[in-house]
Amino acid sequence: MIPKYVYRSFAALLLLVGLIAVSCSDESIDTFDRFLNVEDVSVVGKINGITGSVAGNRRVEFKVAISADPRITKGQVTWVDNSGEEKVHEYDIQRNKDGLDTLLVAVPDVDEGFRRFRFIMIDGAGRQSSAVQFGREVYGPGYESNLVARRPETIEAFEIATGDSLAIRWSTLPTVLETVMRYTDLDGIEQQITFDKLDKETNLENYDITKPYTLVSQFLPEPDALDTFTSPVLEGFFPTPIVVLDKSLWSKVDLPNDLPLVAGSPGNTVDKLWDGDRNSRLIVEGNPADNPPEGFSFPPYHFTFDIGAVTQVTKLDGVGFLPFDRITPGQYQIWAIDDLTDAETTIDLQDLSMLTDEEKADPDAVAAQLAQNLADWQEESTEKGWTLIVNDNSTNRRDWSEVIVDSGKYRYFRWVTIRAHDPIANGATAWNEITLHGFRPQ
């Protein structure tokens, strides 16, 4: 026989277990309620996320990962447009397989700009899942209107045997697809060429320089964008070709204190510099009785010539006086102007009249005076409208080239010889053939 106190103890134990169980259940519910937003409670499975999206012209496509809840019949996307109005797009759920699935959802008529989209699922009874939000950029006419066609980075124009030629190097635009250039050829017929984003250079011939060209580019704002966008038309003109300037148009100009046409012995004329003969030369001799002062030919001199038209000069080619290239000018300047009206200078680079006979015999005193003459002459030239476009102090005087970076347009050029490359006792200097390159005068 079991004592009564045992029954009583067993009953008390059962009652205690029951109370603990009730207490734990209540605590779990309290905990769940505290962490659950009751407004988001749904009986419908929400989407599992957006696994991808692409945008186009006022439209977006989303890859929507949906749950396995078989009761889902519809999906809904909402967003706010530019006017502040909420827009709604609903779509039917058509599964590709049972269980978890991914649907392609196309959302049309979306205002351009950054949009935050809200995705919910709906079952057959109209009950909704909790929402999942996803933000992305949408493109449209504003994006398109701000596009700029892929433009040339540089255009080099040249004169060739068959006419003019262009070398066009294109700028780099990461979102461009292709560009269409339209231009007019020399027969007056409109031509069109298309190049894609990988093309870096285009060579062009048979074009009418007097007619504009146009550029239109197609863009993809992102690699897999739904639509391409077209830039506004960009119009431009081809540059004038860079040519060897026609020396038959050149002529000497006589300005105060210039070297005369006949410099020294008969036949030693300034125009030998552009007669096309590499073997003819202009030799300017100094005074054999005097050594040239350090840093100067003796005496320094200048001459002026007219190239026949106003244009921009881009390069000088020079030919050294071989085998005596040591007396080819080692320091010289080129000054330029487009009009000689009031352009005459009065300062004489060779003037030593202010020195005493004793000072004239002192190379240092002579050098100081010549330096002052040059400084005064440069100041006066600037005041008269001349522009210094070359200030050369080179050590190589065989054949050489001098790139002229000044972008001004000029017709008259003044050469100032300051010293020979390697001055000899009598201070002589010699110029051979010079050639100028520039934009072809129009």
C-alpha cells in the first residue's frame, strides 16, 4: 500500500510541471510579440529578395525571388513618381516550377530618377505579405538630353598628293556604343561612317573643309540596360590642313636697321634662305679685327620677311651650314606680327656709339651694351605689337626642327640672330634653307 503522502507529492509534482509549462509558453509568446511588428503580420510568404535589375527608358525589369507559398496568386510593385503620387503595378504569378522560384517582372511607365520600389505578394483571398523594398536609378529623356556625342580628342589635318587627309583620334567614353559621323565629300555628296567604342582613330580623305560635319552617338547607361539612348547632334568643322607654306609667296621686307637684302658680298642675299636650295646660304660676317664678345655674334642682326598671307605657323625646319655648322645660329629669336602698320622699331641692335673707344676695345663692355640694346629692342618690339614666338638657344645646329606653340596668326616674321652655335674669331653666322609649316592660308 502506497502511503497517501506519496500520492499527494506526485500530484503536487504534476501541478508544478504544469505551472512551469504554462509559464514558459506565456514567456515565449511575450518574447515573440515584443520583437514582431504586428502591422507586418501576414499569412502570405513575402518575396525572398531581388536578385537582379536592369533599367531603360522609363522602365525597369526585376528578377524577383518568390517563396514556396502556393497560395500566392499576384505580386504588386509600388513607387512614388515625381509628382508625389503613388504608382501601382500588379502582375500575375506564373511559376516556372514548384517551390522557390524567380520571376522576371517588367515595370513600365516609371518616372526618371532614383526610385524606391516596394514589393508585396498577394494570395487568392487578397491577403498581403510584408513588404520588401529595393532602390535603383531609372533613365529617361533628361538623361538623354544631357548626353554629348563622342567627340574628337584631336584632329590632325595634312596635305597629301591626292588632296587633304585627316587623322582623327577619338575621346574615350565608357558608356558609348557607336558613333555616326556625317560629312560632305568634294563632290557635294553626304557621306556617313560608323565606328564603335573600340575604334580609337579614323583616317579620312575626300572631304569638303568648308562644310560642317555632324556626330551622333548611341549610349548604354549601364552594360545590360534595356534601351539605348541617342545624343543630340554635335556639329563641327574640320581644321585647315597643316602644310609646308608656299615659299614662292615669301619676300623680304625692309624695316629700319634690318639686314639689307644684299648682305656683304654680291649674291649673298637674304632670300637665299627660302630659295629651295640646301646648298645656297646667307653668310653674315662680323668684323675680322674684333673677337665677338662672349654670348654674341658680332654684330647681332635681324631681318624681316613676308610669307604672303596671314596664318598660324606650327613648325620651323632649318638646315645647318655644313660642313661649317659651328657658325649656324646657336641662339636666335623669331618675332611675328600680322600687320606692319606702326610696327617699325628704331633701336639699333648694333649701336655702340655710347661707348668710348676704350670701352669698344673691352669685350665685356661691348657685351653689356649689346645685351642692353637687345633688351631695349625687345621692349620696343612688344610695344609695337610684335610677338616673340621662338626663343631658341640650342646646341644642335645641323638639321633641326622647332615646334612653334604660339597659336596666333601672323604674316610678317623677324629673325634676330644673337650668336653663332660656336662663334669663331670674326663673329660670322650662316643661315641655310628654312622651311615653315602651318595651317594652309584661306
